[in-house]
Amino acid sequence: MKLSDSVKYVKGVGPKMAERLEHLGIRTVEDLISFYPRRYQDWTQITKMEDLVSGEESVIYGRILDVKEIHPRKGLSILNVTMTDGTGAVTLTYFNQPWKKDEFSRGLNVLAYGRAEYGYGKIQMGNAETEAVTPEELPSFQKLVPIYPLTEGIKINRMRQMIQEALDCVEDLDENLPLETVRKEHLMERAEAIRVMHNPENETMRQAARKRMAFEELFFMQAGLLLVKRKREKGASSVKCAPSGKLVRAVLKNFSFELTDGQKLAFRDIEDDMEGLVPMQRLVQGDVGSGKTAVAALALAKIVENGYQGALMVPTEVLAGQHYETFQQFYKGLPIRVAYLSGQTKTSERNEILEKLAKGEIDVLIGTHALIEKDVIFAHLGLVITDEQHRFGVKQRKALESKGESPHILVMTATPIPRTMALSVYGDLDVSAIRGMPPGRHPVKTYAIDGSYLKRVFNFMRKEMQAGHQIYVVCPLVEKSEKQ
């Protein structure tokens, strides 16, 4: 059996089981040993029955006193297995699983894992996992037991058996990280880490194996992102903008506020990118109210100043409409033609916008997913901005970017992203952070409360509205829509 062989070569895996495994993305022997547990049951600590806590998962060990199957009504069977360890008694309960009766007999020593519950005057464990274990065998069964995500037709014990069979091939795996990196980062070798992921001797070993696999995943993700970035920088040439001129300065004068130091630094990064030959690929992050919209307005003015069009895509109609109104104020009295497009735009108005856009008579187009429709054609798109970028898929962003020839790309988010995560997840992007708030704006305070505070919340809302302030309520969206 080889790693590249079909999973059907694993002992006990027939055509039907292979089909079920394929639903989990498992097609080869290597796929099977790379299918890691989602969590582990801790069988290392045995709890005395007298010390069981209701609602907690525990491991118990004892001798079976009684096995009884009852049929309270037609179509319902209940199997009760009573066991004791000398300190107390526990009843293992199984509903409509009559075949399990054959697994138990009086006097049998059993190791059981389940959630203890007090009910009907006794301690019960529903659907506990069990192993028949003699006192001499007990130490070998006290371990971390893997729990795998499953699909219909595959039981947990069967999955464990198949993976153990496939692990015979694990030593054939090649090390896929540089040996120098493995030593420097004090990592397990790949084959050992995979074996430990499925059979951890203890928590320390499990964590070491998980560290290795997590490092490997991030290593290749960053390597891939770096490759994408290198290819982009090597092969593509974009709009090389001139230094910011009269139009950008005019927009700055239109602002009713002074830019914060954070906004100035972010726009300086954008200017440097747009004035180079390599297409800008920049992420701007900043809290709600930090002034990302103003920075976007300056970037769009800069691309217009250089004879190109800009696009701003946002996830909802509400936000798109707000941006449209804001940009009209920012560009008031200036030769920057702004248009708004969404899925709700009337057909006649939409056709007029598309015609002007294709002729280059619209400089900045603001809208929702409607911007990526095939009939939306730009005359010369030079800058694409995506706001709340995490709300869009990669294909959606690429669809908009493809409407220009290597346009500059700017993505914005209010979601705080730690630097280490930004480097990992957005390794192909340069990152700018707008820190601090404009004068007069205070950080948003967030509180989590339960239903018992509802009356106080309504009173608070009433007082705020009586004081002339506004309230808005955010509700969960039942069906996907660009309106919300």
C-alpha cells in the first residue's frame, strides 16, 4: 500500500465506504492519514462515581451489575446498563440501540466515557462510549482519544480503525519543510507529528504535534502569498501616477476637518504606491470613525487627476448610499463626476450610467455587488477600492479588478487585525493602519448583556431619544441581500 493509492486499498475499506469517505474529501491513503481529529476525549483521568458532577464529561471504570432492556412503548427500546466501582453506581442508557446489548454482560469490567446527568433518582450517562478492559489492560486505555468529523454511514470506531491501518504508510511521507527550519523552530518531523495527531500519548505531545501542523500550514500559505506578490511585482505594470496635484489639494480644502496623523500616514503610503510602476495592493485598517472614507476619497481623486476612473465597492445598499452622499460633499464644485449603482437602480438610469461609464464620462463609480456584473464596463479603470473587504469573496474582488488592466487595489476594513495575522492572511498586501480618532470622536464602547437587562435598555433608548439623539437597531439577516 502506497500513500498515493486509492483509499480502497486500506484494509476493510470497500467501494461503499470509499464513497462515504469521498464526502469528507478523502480519496487516497495520504488523505486519510491527513484527516485530523477535531477534538480529543481525555480518558487519562478516571473519576470515582461518587465524585461525578452533573453536566460534566467524565471517564469511569467499574464492573457491570445488571443489563436490562425495556420497551415502554411500540417503536422505543431503552437499554440500561448498571455498573459500579464500589463508591457508587452509574446507569449507561442507550435509546433504540438494541444491538448494543450484546456488548455487555454481568461481571464485565468496563471503561466508559460520557456526560453524567442526575435523573430519576440516579446518575446516568447517555450514549457513553465504552471499552471492555481488564484491570491489567487499564493503563494502556488511559489516553487522549481522537474524535473525527464524520458523515452518514461512518461510525467513530470504524474511522479510527481505518486511520490506524493507513498509518502503516506514514514513514513513507517526505519531510516538506526545510530541515534547518524544523531544527530552528524545534518542530516535530512531519511523519512523527501525523502519527501523534492520531495517537497522542499525552497533552504535551498533542500540542507539539499540533504546533508542527499549524506551522506547516502557515508556512505554505505565506510562501504561496509571497509567490503571488513576487509574480505581481515582476510581471505587471500599472498606472504610474504623478505626484498629487491641484485636484487632491482641492479635495483636502473641501474637507470640513483636518486629517489626523494616522490618515496622513495612510495616504502617504497610498501616494507612494500609486506613483510607482508596480500596481498598489494595500490594506487599510482602522476603527469605525477613524477616517478611512476620507483617505479613499483622496485616493480616488488622485486617480481621476491622472486621467483614470475609480471604483468603490461596498457590501450593502445602505453603506453605498451613504458613501455616495459623502463623496458628493467631498467633491462639491470639483470636476469629479460620481455615480451610484446598485441592484435596485432603475433600468433606464442603469443604462445611462453604463453608457457614460464606458465612454469615460463617469470618474468614480460607487456601488454594491452590482459593479461586478458583466455589462459594467469601464473606459479606463485605474483604481479599485473595496470597503469592508471581508464581506466579499476572492472571486468577487477579482471580478471587479479584472475590469481594468492591472489597476491599483485598495481594500479597507474596520475589523481589527493583529499584525501577525495580517502578515499571514494578507501576506500579498501591504498594510497601513489608521490609528487614533479625529478630534471630537470617541471610541465605540461595546457591552454584552442578557435578556434580564432588556427593560433597562429600552429605558436607556427612550432617554437618549428624548435628548434628541438617534438610536439604531441591528437585526440578523434571514436571507442574503445587498440591501442590508
